[in-house]
Amino acid sequence: MKKKKLILFDWGNIVESHEKGYTTYHAFNDLFQSLGYSKDAIYSRLSKYHLASISSLKELEKTYNNMKKEFHLQGDFKDFINKYPDYFNKISYYREVRDYEWSLKNKCYIGIFSNLTILDKSRLDKQLNLNNYDYIFLSFEMNCQKPNLEIFEKIQKEIPFSKSDILLIDDRKDNIKAAKEFGWNTLQATGLELEKIKNVCDEFIR
């Protein structure tokens, strides 16, 4: 019998690899170099732009123009969005973790809760087939992102589960800390720790 419990999985570094092979770190650096950025790795310099909270292409274009000015980029916004999949589609992912998530469908409710940009959803759907999930919570669609308290409050209002019946699996310490303080069950793990994920999920839905 399907338990009235919800397991929310992060995507990056849970299914999509951020530690092994070609990662988002490489994709961002290669993308911006293709647009004319010629200095050291750019990845760490992008956090202030909160790309995962931008909910429209119009707003993203404004942000890109600011980045273009700061980083002396050569390409326009059309170049940016056309080149984006060339690099990000190369990122590897853990099919065995995805398959395990799918296997829980008949045991409990499952969902995706991830910080990602508006340009990432098609890749997310290709890797996971979002129709296999009961709930999808994406930062760019909610106009806020983890670990901000606002996004947890928004989700809690939308779902018919008590806080004690929700488990978040995420790789980032700050996201886990925020979720735990909010009252959810949590597990900090990566897609390289599938057995750990299985053990905690099995215990949670027992």
C-alpha cells in the first residue's frame, strides 16, 4: 500500500553529476569562454546573479546583459541561449539513482525539488521524465530558491503532508540545514551514495 509520505529529491548532484565527469562547473566555464570570457573560471562569480530564481526569458535577458557588461562578453542573449544546451547537455547523470527514484512511485509519493534555471527544465525532463513524479518544485518557477525559508513555506502550503512525513534528499549542507530547521526530515547525500539513499528511504517509508 502506498504510504502517505513524500520524498523530495534534489536534482543536481543527486541524479545529475556535479562531481564526476563533465559537470555544471565545466559547462558554465566552457559556455562563457565561448562567449568571450578570457579570465579564470567564472562559475564562482555567477552566484550573485541568482540565475535559478529568474522566472522568465525576458528577465533572464536583462540579467545576461548585466553579465555581458561585467565579463566583457562578445555574444548577445540569443547566442547565450543557443549555446547553452551545447554544453549543458554534455553533463553526465546517474541513471541508477533515477531508476531507484522511479521504483519508489508505488511505495510513497515522490517529487523533485531543485534550484535550476529556466534553460535547464528540458534537460531535467529528458533525464528524469517528470511525468513519473507526483510533485515538481523548481526554483525558477517559484521565483525563489533554496535555502531561503520562503521556498519551503510555499511548498508546504501546496502539499497535503505534515512536515514529519516529508523527507528531503539534497547534497548541499545549507539546504539541508534550512529544511531541518523548517521541520522536515533530511538526508545529505550525493548520487555517488545510492546505498545510503536507499537505506534512509526504506527506513522513512517503513
